[in-house]
Amino acid sequence: MSDAPGPLIASGRSADIFDVGGGRVLRRDRTGPVSEHEILAIEAARAGGLPVPQVFSVDGADIVMERIDGRPMIAELERRPWAVRRLGRQLGELHLALRSIAAPAGLRGEGPVLCHNDLHPGNVLLTDHGAVVIDWESASRGEPDRDAAHMWLLAEAAEVDDVAPWLRPVLGAVRRQTVGAFLATTGRPSAATVVAVADARLVDPNMREPERAAIRAFVDRHGT
């Protein structure tokens, strides 16, 4: 790929997204080549009926995928905070659908089901045709409640980038209501799973030091 594959349309902690035309986008990872595990996970999710973008090609750190025209669920939470319970339930339903998909052969990790490991409102796009789950870089096999534990932990410990200034004073309340509706749908993860996902997050290089401190406090509250 060229140094300038197309207009930059988004940038995250580890990758940049470019519009390359024809209803496709290119994601360029800044941390290294696209993992075969990510492709395995997307293909398994798609085969299992979970709404995910189609993958067209992979070349080193570049992956060309279907462009999904939608807004992140987290943006919808900012725009319509009164809908937090409905959106929390919707997120929980996506988690339950994912739990029904068996982990494909060759996928890293241990456990019976496919796990996204980062399935939070920032990785769900809301379109005119329904929700689509994106960003499968961290996918693995795992226990059925693993993704719910990740979501619960991130909702309490992760910093939210670029949140609307007017929402900051009520962000904690919005998070609590979202998590309440989410856990009412998925069920509460086990303490053992909470500890396992916290350990994984603590060694994630994308986590910031204040987030790591919040993760340790989360384990103290919910990991025993």
C-alpha cells in the first residue's frame, strides 16, 4: 500500500482508518502486522451470524474491509443519554449472541467460545440496518462470561477519549445505568473471570497508568 492510501477518517490508540473508495476502508495498524487470529475471529463471527464487516484483503499491517456507515454506540450514548438502558440491553444482546459461537480451530487462548475481548460501546456501530461489531484485534477463545467481564471492567476503569464536555459531569451516572442494564441482560461474570480479564488488561500496552490503578481497584471490589 502507498503511504497515502486515501483520506484519513478515524484514528485510535493503535491504528488509523482510511477511506479507499468503493465502500471499503483500510485500517493500518501502528503496532505490527494484522494477526491471523483477528481474521479467524471475524470469519467465525460472520459465519455464526454476528454482524461484522467483511474482510477483502490483508497485507502486512494493512487490512481492507467493508466500510460500515454508522455511528459508534458510545456517540449515541452521548447524544441520547436518556436511552442508556435500552442501549445497555442492546449491547448485552450482542454479547449473548457471541456466546453462542464456538471458537474456531487455531484461535489462540483457552475456552469453548469465541471472545471479542473488547466489546464495549466504542466498538459497536449503529447503522440503519442494525448494530455491527468492529475491532477484532484482541479476539481469542475463552469462557462464555469473559466478554461481559471485559465490558464491566472497561466501563468502570477505562478513560473515555473525546467525550462531549457537557456530558462529563454526568458520565459516571450514564456509565452506571448502562452497566446495570448490560449485566441484567448478560448476567454477572464470575469472580475468577473478573480476575483473569483484569490480569490481561494490566499488561495491555494501550492502557494508561490511571486506568491500571482503576483496574486494581475493580479487582478488589469484584474479584473475590
